[in-house]
Amino acid sequence: MFEASLQLFTILFFVAFAAGFVDSIAGGGGLITIPALLIVGVPPLQALGTNKLQGIFGAASATISYVRGGRVDPRTQWPMALLALIGGALGAVAASLVPGEALRALLPFLLAGIGLYFALRSGLDDSDRHQRMSTVLFAAVIVPAIGFYDGLFGPGTGSFFMLAFVTLGGLGLLKATARTKFLNLSSNVGAFVIFLAGGAILWKLGLVMGVGQFLGAQAGSKVAMRNGAKIIRPLLALSSLAMAAKVFFDPANPLYRWLTM
């Protein structure tokens, strides 16, 4: 049974605050919270489940800010949110059945590609562009697929949603960020339900970190709405590249193990 001291709760509260701040702007909060949970001795399955609990607070907080700021309308986005939730739940179920070796090996290259795209692609700002995929097809195919990935594995979900909204949906960066957080909230809820059923949640720790996430996401989303693409683009590029490095150098990554043999 994992036991946490008051000092450890305090440290993880501020870790979650930082994660919520970054995640509300560019995604990648799990890059901060999951390693922190593992470092302090939380078992891997409980770390994933507890991370989903506290992540819900951050995603909900950012979503509330973007809704209040008029950047996303849940009344028109709920079908996509429902599909993301279903995808997240199915992914969490599959996590116990599907080996993640190939995904671990491929993911760093996908994330690095996303980071370089947002770092080097010219003309990316808050203006909407040509929509390359119909809204119906986007909702039916892309949204549940990314939601499934979130439940199955997780790192980089926000980056994948951002890339899809910008390149296929034709959205500007600020509008894409707002919709990403709403869908990320939905896929988190779907995956959380499955972890909850499996009893893999540390409630006290998750709720304390959830408060930190909520406050951090409030601050981060306000910064994003004030600065738009000027802050979203560099943070998104850095977050994606940092996640790529983290996943690649993970001892569980089969490619990294092969290269270091």
C-alpha cells in the first residue's frame, strides 16, 4: 500500500500545478506527472489511474476557461466529445490486452515529427484555414482513434489532437487548443472509468493533485487566450519534442533497449 507524507502531497500538488499550466496551453502534462508519481514510488498501474483522475481536473479547468472565453461551445462539440470518451474507454480496456512494444518504438518519431512541424511550418497562427476533411468524417474517424490512443497509451494525445485540428480541420492554433482540451477531457473520463473499475486509483493523492491541476490550468489557459499562437506554438513544439525524448529514452522502449545492448 502506497503511503504519502504531507511533504510529498505538497510537492506533488505543485508538480500538478506546473503540469496543468503547460497542459492547458500545449499538452504534455503527463510528461511531468507520470514520472513524478513513479519516482515517489507509486506502482505503475496506480500511477496511470491516478494520473487520469488528476488530469480530469486540469482538462476540465482549461475547458471551463475556454468556454467562458468563447473559444469552444460544448453544445456543438458534444458529439465529438462522446466519441472521444468511447474511444478512451475502449483504449483503456485494450491496454491490458494489446502489447505496447511497437507503439513505444514508433511514438518518439511521431512526436518528434509533430514538434518539428509546429516549430518549422511557416504561417501557423490563430487564423482558420482550408478544412481538408469534413466535420462528420473527422468526428467519426479521427476523434475516436485519438481517444483510443489516449486510453491505450496516453503521451502526446494533446499533440495528436492539435495536429489533426490544424492540418485536417483547418483551425487556428488557439481554437484548436480549446477544442483539444474539451476532447482530451472526454477521453480522460472514458479511460478513468475503466481504471476506476479496476481499483487502480489513489484517491487522496489524485484529488490533491487534481486541485493543483485545476489551478494551474486556469492560469495557463488565461495565458494562452491572451497570447494565442505566440505562446501556443513554441510550447507545443517543445512539449512534443520533450515527450519524444522521454519516450525514446524510457528503458521500456524496445528500440532504446536494442540500441544500448
